[in-house]
Amino acid sequence: MTRMLLPALFLSALAGLTLGSGCHGYNMSDFGATQGGVQDMGLAREMIADGYVPPPEAFVVEGMFSEHDLPLSGTPCDTLLCLRGAAGIAPDASGASTGWLQVGMSSTIDPDHFQRPSQTIVATVDVSGSMGWDYARYDEDYQTPGVISHHLLHAIVDELGPEDRIAMVTYGSRVQTVLDFTNPTSGEVEEAIDDLDEAGSTNMEAGLETAYDLARDADFGTDEVRVMLFTDVQPNVGATSGTEFEDMASEGAEDGIGLTVFAMGVGMGQEVLVAMSHLRGGNAFSLFTTEDADELMVDSWPWMVSPIAYDLSVSVDPPEGFSVANAYGFPAGGEDEEVVAELEVATVFLSRRKGAMLLELQPPEEGSVEDLSVTGNLSYTTSEGEEVTDTLSAAYDGMPLDERGHWYGQHSVGRTIALALLVDGMHAAATTYVDDQVAAVAILEGVAARFGEDASALGDEDLPVEVELAEDLLQLMRDGAEQKSLYGPY
């Protein structure tokens, strides 16, 4: 199957890449763009609110970045995807003075005149017992995963038009194609959603296999082909591991099929969710109530089905003696000292927020962090298959560090560093908490104190909620709260 191209209006601006190295003045017409993968910290937030210590895998830096607007300024950009760079100096998690590079993502799309790419969708719906589908038919006030899925399915179908096509596959103890491809404006789709009912165990592997087979055979001339998975991510028959589902999603991605996972409830398997959603064309969202579903549609439709770039690669060469200590927002890679970091993001989607990726650059033992000067190369493939390359550069400008040892080339760099260290620290504390409560508390005390200081210094109105999140998690750890994994306590 050949992946269809996006509408000409959508692609008309894709000609090249403009970088914001050494630029001043923010283009206020910029719209957002974020990397694919997990799009929120919903599981961690919900479990903490319920009085549990989340598992380590619930703390995802990319998810936190996607919840915040992290813009970088630069020269006006005349391409659909705008990538910009800015440097910073700030202590790392251990307190050592360290260099930082933020790569920011935005877009020139005008959301008021945006033409959504037409969709061929295979809605793949978990109807196993853990989803609670009976309540979707009789008591929608009871917020089971089935109730939320029922609500979200109707909301998505309401946004589709005659140019789109949709089919529906259900899986439980057995797999059924309950709706073959049809025009979503027909009454068949709404009826099929309302007829969904519980059906035993959770054979997610078989359900996805059927969905991908349908998607591969689909040929309706739409711009995008996408499997949408509605599940509480608790497979217990067939494949159950993240690696197995990653392989399935990878094969689908190679055939040009995107995957959006809607993960319902606090019982979800975060490791499976992460494994499936980071691949080409993939993203994932966590939902706990029907109100969450409504907010998702307002905030993320149609951007969550609108990829604008694939295989974004960032190759960075810091000055002599500097090394890449950590990468946030994309998987780390590149051990070659000549090309110090080669990092990739499989997909970039349109978004209401401007996304970020972050590199931590450790200075040489005998050198100065103020020698920070970074150059690098960027490449990506547009949605119509055009390969685009460009370069970036960012450096310390000589301005004095503040009393805390911080300097940011742009304000957003400070926010991005603070959020990355917070999530990374919560992940470390949750990992340690499995075996050593005292050590975990000590780790998180330092992390929470540092983030509180950063939030106060930055003065941004959306950071206090993260201060509260860290303090709530710290109190749970001090109290010895239960830590939950996929199927219960550790």
C-alpha cells in the first residue's frame, strides 16, 4: 500500500528549513508542532491523585514537554515545519555547571484556514471485561474505560466527513470486524458504536493484526491511513509485552499506517503504550473521564491526525572536550566522538503547543562551561517524501550568569531544562522506591527543591502545578504509599 499525500494546500509551504540560530524576535504567527509518542503525563498525575506511587515508566519527559508550550524565537519561517535552536547554562541534576541545547519546533500553519488531511481509520476497540462496556449502554456516569471509549468514538465520528472512511474491529476473547469501511456520515457507524458490548479476555495482538490487515487493503484515496486503538492496555491473551507490540506497530509504520493509541484508565500498561507510540506516525493519549475526551478533542483535533514530518534527525557536534551527557525528548544515540550525538524523532505532528527536544552538554574537567558553542545538522522528510536538510548553531553570549549559576539564551530554555530534570528525577525516585523508600525520598527531596527554585525564578504561571505534583509525590513516598504496576502492587 502506498501512503497517500496530503492536500496541496497543506503542503504548499514545504520548500526548505529555516533555523533560528542567532535570531531575535519571535514570529507570533507561528503555530505549534510536537514530536509523536506519548503526549501527556496523565497516568502519573491520575495515580498520584488517587494516592499511589506510579511505576517508573509513567514518568515520560516527552509527555511533560507535550503538555507545555516551549517556544523558541527566531527569524520568520516560511516553511511548514520550523526548527530553531537556543543554548543555556545551568546546573545538572548533581549540581555541576552544565551546558544545554534546546531544539524547538513550530509551524507556519494558519489553524483558522487549515485543511485537515482526509482519513481512512480503522477503529480498533477493546471490548474485554476490564473495559466495562456494560456501563456505556446503561450508566454513562460510571467512568469505565468502555464509557470513555464510547464517548470518544462518537466525538471523533462527529468530526469526520464524506471524504473520510472508517471501519471498526473489536477484540476480546475473539476478534470481529463489526463494521466494514463506510462513509462516517452514515447512520451505520453510530449504530455500531452503540451496539458495542463486553466479550471476555483481552487478545490485543489478534485485534491489531486484523486492523492492520484491513488498513493495508484499504484504498480510498485518502491522505492518511490510521489505526486508532481504544483500550485500557491490559493484554492478557496472545502478545503481552511492549516489544511484541512494538514489532507489530513497526511493520504497520513501514507500510505507511499511522497509529494513535487512546489509553483509558489507571490500569494501563505504560510500557506497552510507550513501545507502540514512538514509531513513525504514532502518538498516544491518556484518558480517565469523558471530560478528558472532550478536552482532547478541543485541544488536539485535528492536529493529532496531522503529521507534517518524518524521521527528524539531529546530529550535534559540541566544542572540543564537551560530551553529550543526556538527551530528552528523543531517544539517545551516537557514541562516535566525532559525531557526538545523532538523535531521531520518528514523527512531528501539528499541535497547539510548540515542542522541544533537549541535550545536556557536559564540559571538560579542566575547561569552562562558558566555552559552550554548538553546531549541528538537521534533516527530515516531509509528508510528500521530500528530504530537507539544514544546520543550526547556538552558543553562550558572554552575559553574566545569575546568582544561581543560570543563563538562558531564551526564556524557554530554562523552562525546558527544569521540566526535563523534574521528570527524570521523579523517574529515578520511582525506580528506587521499589526497593528502598528512604533513598527514594532523599532523591525526590532534592529534585522537588530544585524544581521549586527553578519555578520561582522563572515565574511562569503554569509551573506551580508541577511544583504541587512533585510535592504530592514526595508526600506519598514519605508516607510509604503503595506503588502500582500494570496489574497491581509491586
